[in-house]
Amino acid sequence: MSHQLARNKGPASPRFDVCCVIDQGPQFFTEVVLWAICARQHLPADRYRLIVYVVGNGPADLIDWLENRDIEVRQAERPVPDSIICNAIVPFLDSHDADWVISTSSSLFFVRDPGPLFGSSRIRALPNDNARPPAETFRQLLSEAMPDRPYRPGFSPFPGPGGMRETHINNISSAMIAVPATRCRELAEIWKKWALWLNEKADLLANPALFADKASFALAMEDLGEDVDFLPLQAGAILPSLLNIETPYALHIPAAHVPRTPNRFNENKTLRKFKLRPGAAEAIQDLNACIREAVREIRELPSARKALDVFLNPEISEQHIRNEAANDPEFDNQSFWDNRYTTNIALGSGVGSRGTNMHLKRELISDFLDEMKPESILDVGCGDFEVLSGIDLKATYLGLDVSSVVVERNRVMFPGKSFKNTDFAALDDVTEYEADVVFNFEVLIHQHTYDAYTRLVRNIVNAARKGGFISGYIQDPRPHLSSAIIAWHEPLTETLEKMGAKNIQIRAASSDTEAMCYVSFER
């Protein structure tokens, strides 16, 4: 009897390790609370183990909260030290005793058990929503990385720029990637290899902060000699795809798109015009309930609470800042950068600290340091420390920034360096901050009043014992460069001369505009 019963049970149900990786910043700390609540509610605990990988030293309150909900927390390092965009590799580098390992974004929220999707033994992932990077970028990547491999086209579910849908056959979304546990290490090592390769050749990508994970995954699959088995759209539905989906397994909704009042989610104009099918509407109602629970929990977590307003309000976005050509005297640097580092840590300090610009600055800074041989460095407007993190500074370092959000993050990410939340332009006496050299990159261009601009240059010069290396405009960048967050006053070289700087040299122009240059000076 017992033998007959055992035989009728059939094969055992697969076991899953469902993982997400959070880097430093309130946005991640907020999203992972909703991720955890949705996953714990909709994924059966007997078959799904939940694992959160935390880059650096995560906040104790959040770690306790996760562990109290039977969610395993593991410490991790970025596979690509300069970037968070390839963190999806992390779970596959680790050891697992499950049948499948699923790496998801912290903004992928489960509303149903996805187990039925994993019947094969192939690597599976969601398709990239649109043709980004475009087909031409993939052609260039392959010609550089694997000249003997032909470009093989695929098509994205939705049109990209110019209405194009053609893209590489293995262009994925990193919102959900599923790998049989026996193949995790194989994929991870190859994917990491190409991610590091791309990091050194960032000029091959128009926007490494958005595309490096997708491009390096595609190269890894070419290296493996196989194609990804794409998951259906309902495995991670985005808002535009809900029209054609009856029963989503998960919703991929970054925090900035979660509406302020969850009860009105179905009344959102974008969703209402879609005429959602009953299964999709039910999934949204399930998500609404989880959102309400998450909000209650987040309010009690200091580490996550800082991003709560953004989590609830889709209107908070830097794209909605007034796009005025003239300087805006009401522009609030602290609020802007706190919001940026809270909502978009991938972009972080901006395009000036990513890709080609990052590599150019590292080269210029290294040359400057070789000349000056400082024993102490003051970095005014340190931002997310991405540029300098790739340089062996060989000197004591102090980074200052107006954003308390990024200062707190940096202290966790870079414990060997010192960081302080200070508005350097507001100081009347900078004696206590004096250093052999002073850095200041992409900060002066955001000073919207002439007084703030000149005070900052004055303080930079006064704090430098030997000299400094800074960036700023030497001519008006407008109308060729139009942005609400930039400001123009006068050529930086003239301002430096007024403040008593000597031996002023323009070292190079920015990769983005000849109006902005990297300038060194001596005392």
C-alpha cells in the first residue's frame, strides 16, 4: 500500500531559491520590504527559500526585519566594483541546494506561484521590454568581443526608440533570471567575465548604467553557445503589458511607479484605459494589499522610511523639474541630490561619473596625483565616490557632500574613507578642511546663484595647500545643452584667477560638451 502511494505521487516538486540583491540606499531598503511581503505571501514556504543579498554592511533594523520573517540575509560584494547594474549576477556566484535559483530585481513583486513556468532545464529570463540597447550596439559589441560570431536578431515585446523592435536574440530584462542550480556557477563566471570586460570598454555602450547587465548577459550566452529560454510576459508584467495578460505571476513596478494611494491603483488613468482582464485586476488588488502592509512596516524602519514619499508618489521624479534655460535661483541642491540618491542610485552622481566620463576622469586624476604627490585630499562634492573608488589614492581622504543620503551610504560602502555631510559653499572659514589638494567635479555647474558659485570657488582655493583639480564651464553650454539643473555664470578659469589661483591649466574637455573642462590650479 505505502509503495503504491509513493509511486503515485510522481516526481518531487522542484525547490527554488528566490533571491534579490540590494545595494546601499533607501530606495533599495524600501523596495525590498514590499518584495519580501509579496514573496512570503504568494510563494509556498515549503518549496521557496527567500534570500536577500546585501552589498556592504546593511542596516541592522532592516536585516532584523527580514530575518524575523524567515528570509535569509547574506552579505555580498558587487561583481563589478564600479557599478551596481550587474548585481543580478550575485546569487549565481553563491552555493545553493535548491533545484532552481531565481535572481530578481527588488522591484519585482510576486502575486502568484510561478512554479509552473520551470519545467525545462534551460536558462530562463524575462525578455527586455524594448530594443535597448539597439541592434547596432550589439553588432559593435560582437565585432569587438567575438569577431567570429555573427549577430543574431531577436525582437522585443514593445517598440524601442524610433519604433524599432529588433535587438539581439538574448537581450533580457534582469527583473527575473532563472537558472538550474547545477549551472549557476558556469553562467555566473562567464557573465561576470564579460561584465568586467564591458566595464573597461564602457565607450561601447551609450549608457552603461542601464545596459551593461543586458549586454554582458548576451555576450555570456554567446560564449556558452546557447540561447535563453524567454519567460512569458506574465512572469514579470510591466504596466503596458497588462492589457494582454490574464493572470500575472509578478508585477515589475519600480518604486517610483507605485501610486500614492494603493486603493486607487485600478483607477490610474494608464491602467484604466487598458481595460484590464479580471485576472490582472485581481493581481493588482493583491499587490495593493501588500503595499498597504509594506507602508505600515516601512514607517517603523528608519533605514527604509527615508524613501517612503517617493515609494508612494509617482510624481516625484527629476524629469518633472522645470526645464528652464535660465538659472533657477530657487534650485535646491540638497533636495535634488537627496532625491537622486534615494530614487536612482544607479545613475548616482550622474553621467559625468559613469562610462566614458568616469574613465577619462580617472586617467586625468591619476596623472594629477602623480604630479602633486599629496598626503591629504579633500573631495568637495564627493557624490557616490564611484570615480575615486577606482584609484589608489595613497593619501588621507575626506569627502564632503550636501546630501546626507549619499554620505551615509558612502560610510557603509567605503569604511576606510572619511565622509561628512557639509555645505562647503556656506562656510566662512575653511581652515579645518585644508588639504594638500582639493577635488571638485561636476558641482560648480549646479550652483544657480553667482554668490554660491563664487563662494564655492573661493573656499576650494583657500582650502588647497598645494593646488586643486576641478571641473566647470569655460563657456555658456546653452542652447546646445539644456537642463534645469545646470547654471552658467562666467568662465571657470576667470573665477579661479580672481580667487588667487596660480598656474591655471585646462587639462581636458568633457566627453559630453566642450563647454565643460577639467581644470587644475596651484597656490
